[in-house]
Amino acid sequence: MSTRLRTKLEPNDIIKRSKTDFNWKVIVQLGVGGFGTVNKVIQVNEAGVPINDKEFAMKTELKCVKKQASRLKIERNVMASFAKCDPACKEHFPELIDLGQTLELKWIVMTLVGASLEKLKQKGFSKSTALQCGLQTMKVGATVIPTPPKIHFQAIHDFHILGFLHRDIKPANYCIGAGAKRELIYILDFGLARKYRQQNGQVRAPRNKTKMIGTPRYCPRASHRQEELARKDDFESWYFMLLDFMDGDKGVPWKGKPRDTAYALKRKIFDEPKWISTVSRVPSEFGIMAEYLNSLMFNSEVEFGVFREAITDYARSCNLTLKEPFDWMSEMKSLDTTSTSTTMPSTSTLPSTSSTMPSSKIGSSDDNRSIFSEKAEESSIDRSRTGSRSSHNPKGRKAQPRAF
């Protein structure tokens, strides 16, 4: 019998839980990252027989991953905080179902979602779908043409209310729901999230210098400058993503280009807000969003209404109601939750190879993968360093098993 450590789960594997009401059974692998996998799992009894027809996603991480590089604990802490959301928006965040560990792996179980916006946009979005995705991934409010849509999504805004910065906003980190929930868009992959408020509610002072973080194609200018990110920077990444939605053929002008070129072009968008409309299908009316973002400071509250009104005003000029069916709804039969894009591990956990810039973790030709610093960084919900574990054990109290 082999004593080699297993680094991933296989179909039909049974993951035992400390509680005996059910166990998890692996159905199929959905995705793979540098430190673990994502698998579709179901609940089974001790005999391995399914106890219901529900399906979930199990995300794993190798226990041997060094603490500074661990992302799964941060994801767990962030997802646990979603319980504080009001019911109206909670359904748009993946739910943390369970967590635990094997001898080799740490794991969490969460809501199983459908295809990512990254995959769905490969065929190009219609104008209505691009605008609706922009609204859902930012925040939908009360003034939408001609009446509010039935779906109210507050992704970035509500994430900030919980006290976190996402720091890796991009199409790959948004997925539509599975099955009948394909009109819902989920925000996920929280491995690069960071708490930006102190316990007293005050915004944490920026560090003098940080590493570049996020995904080069969508990261804000501040990330290129290795500056501390703020709420405005999540919205700046969202703006770049919206530009990408609007021009499915070309994408953003810096797509696939070296980072110094990407930074220069990003600066140009804000120095000359209407320039983008001369080199892509992005409407000149969107320039007001760039002007507003450029006016924000580190501690600024972001008025998302500026973005909403720019989008809805433009939709009116195009005779769009923003109630048109999403492009993918006509292809529902061809979208399957076993897609490799479904609940993919955050690519922030992928190991890097080479770089031409000191702050970079990957080559500039791969500008759609997340990067992060492997140095310890305060990111977790309990203000501990990334991946750290408390060793405190009050005298006389028996140590309890920890999930991770």
C-alpha cells in the first residue's frame, strides 16, 4: 500500500466529517489551482448513499502550503461574515456550508455556482447584457429603467459594508447561479480580501508601500504603484471590467500588453476620459465615471449612484430597458455546472514563475491571472497575519480539534 501523500481528491472519495449525520462524496473535479482543487460533492450517509439531490462545491488547499501563501483561511473567514448580510443580498454571496481537513488537505464546502462571466463573455455580450452585468456586479439601486429589476445585487458595495476590500475584481471572480438561478450573479474568490476598517470602525491607515496585488489586466493604478488599496480601487477595477464587457472583440486596450504599457494606458483613460471611446466600442458617456473615480481619495466614500446613472442614462439613449434576457439564458441547455470555470480556485494561489518587474509574480503575457505577495500580510477577519493560527490554550482546558 502506498504511503505517498495525496495532493487532491478523486471521484468517489468519501470525506469523513467529525459529525456523523452525513459525509461528503466527490463527484467530479471542477477546477485546479497551484495549491488545491475544487470538486463537486454531494451529501451521503455512512454507506455512501446520497441523502438528497443537492450538489455543492468543495474547495481544498494543501496543508503543506506555507502560512504566508495560504488563501483558504481568509476565504473561510470572509464567507463566514456573509451571515451578517441582510436577506435581500445574502443570496448573491456563496454560502459557507461546511469546513474541515484530512491528513493532507484543508477544505471548505460552499454553494455550487455556474459559469463565470469570464467564460460567458468569450462570445461577446450584447449591449444590454454588458450593461446589466455592470450593474449587478456593482450595485443596483432604485432608479432603473423603467422600474427596478427584480434582482437586487450589491456585490462590491455590500462587500465594503462588511468591512472588506476584495482587491481582485475581474470577470473570472463573478459567476452566474446554477440551474434556475442563472439570472443571479455571485461574487466569489476572496483569497486576496483584506479588512480595511479597525474594530472601532475607523479606516485603517495605509501602509507606506505594498506589493502589487490583483490581476494585471484589471488591477487599479494604485496596485501598479505598489500603494495601499482602498474602496475606490475595487470600483476602478470594476470600471475596467465594465469596459471589457462593452467591447467583447478587443477588450481593454492594454489586454495582453506588458505592465508598464498597461499602466500608461490606464493612466490615459483618466487623463483623457473620452479617449477610450475613440479606440473601442465604449460610449463616450462613460467618461464621467472615469472623471469621478479620478477625484476620489484614499478615505473617500464611493457614491455608486454616479456609475448607475451613467449606465442607465446610456441605456435610455439606446432604447434599452435593462430587462432584456441575458445572452446566456438562450443557451441554458448548453451551460452545465460541471464547467471548468465553475467555482474555480482563485488563481491568486497559483505559483509564479518569472517576471520582469520586481513586484510581479507572473509574466506580463499572462495578464489575466491574479498575483499576490507571499510575504505575511494582515488580511484575515481576525486581524491575524495571513494563514496564521492561534496557539493560545487556556490552562486546564483540553485542546479541541481545529478545522484549520
